[in-house]
Amino acid sequence: MTPEELVADHTVYSCVMGSRAFGLATEDSDTDVRGIYLAPTPLFWRFDKPPTHVEGPADEQFSWELERFCDLALHSNPNVLECLHSPLVQYADQTGRELLALRGAFLSRRAYASFARYALGQRKKLDADVRTHGAPRWKHAMHLLRLLTSCRDLLRTGKLTIEVGAGRERLLAVKRGEVSWQEVESWMVRLATESEEAAPASPLPAEPDRARVAEFLYRARRESALKASA
């Protein structure tokens, strides 16, 4: 079974991500599709295991195998967690709907460290651009501000919201280069500080509910094996 067939025939969930899901789309925005496929259980009984992820087959399309997705989500990977909170769901079968119902089990205070690490990596790239070119890539700066805001609000409320809502116009002004780097930098520092302050008293649990996720994955694998043997 080819990677393309896994995506075409065994996707359990797919959604639109990127600017369209964040409420930041403009006329030239791409449509980024993210998906999750459940590789048939018998494929794991071979020496050569199914791929943990697949790029394509369409442009701007990326999918994870269910177990890999769950593992990344349990470790609070920002890009993965946000997929379960996209307002633009394209497809969800029974397994996908169960996963959506389970999305709260992945959230924990681990998100603070995970989001902070990711944000630091992105910030270093922006700083390098400023040193080299005199200005950051403004689109990347906009998306980092969005991520930092999402992290702060998650830690404060216990809920992950990826749409920017009323913050759209100010963020798009950053993308257009209409806000000075000094102001953007100050904004980033403030958001990071607010996240740090919110983390200790966050309503999120200290750890994700790994047992619930493991039970879900076991049932999905078992049902796949029974279907293959029928």
C-alpha cells in the first residue's frame, strides 16, 4: 500500500489549517490541509512499517498516522494540537469524531514549555533576519504573535482557540510591515511574560490524560484488525 493510498483510503480526519483557520486569510493565502490516517493494523505485522506521516498528494497537504499524531499531541506539539481545534473541518469518520471528542485529554500545562520552545525557535529566526536584512519576515512575525496569544489564552482559560477574532486587523498590519519591529518585539515579550505568569495557576491539568488516549488508540487498532479479518 502506497503512502498516497493510505491518505486516500484511510483518512479519519482532515481540516484546513494556516491563515484560513486562524482568521488571517487574504486573497493570496494558500489552503493548508492537515489530516490523520489510520494505517490498517495488519501493516504493522510486517518488517516494513507504514509511514508515520505523508506529504501530499495535493500541494500544501500533510498527514500523520494516528499513533504518531496522538504521541505528538500528548507532548503538546503546537502544530498538532491546533489541528484538533480548527474551525474548518473537512472530514471526520467515526474514529475522527471520537478523536475530536477526546481533544481535551491532550491539553495540559505541558503546553507552556512546548509552545515556549517552539516560539523561541521562531524568534531566533526573526532575530537573524533583522541582523542580516534589517527587518524580519513580517508574515512570520505575525504568526508568532498569534501563537503566543493562543498559548497565553490557553493557559489562562484551559481552552485552545486558534481563531484570532478581533485581533485580525492588528496582526495583518504586522504582516504588511506597518508596525515597527520595536513595537512587535515588545508585544512578543509581553505575551511571553503573560504566559509565564499564567502557567502556575492554569486550570489545565499538570499532565495529559494518556490513559484515555491509549484506550482510544487500542480500540481503533483492534477495530481495524477485525475489519481486515472479516
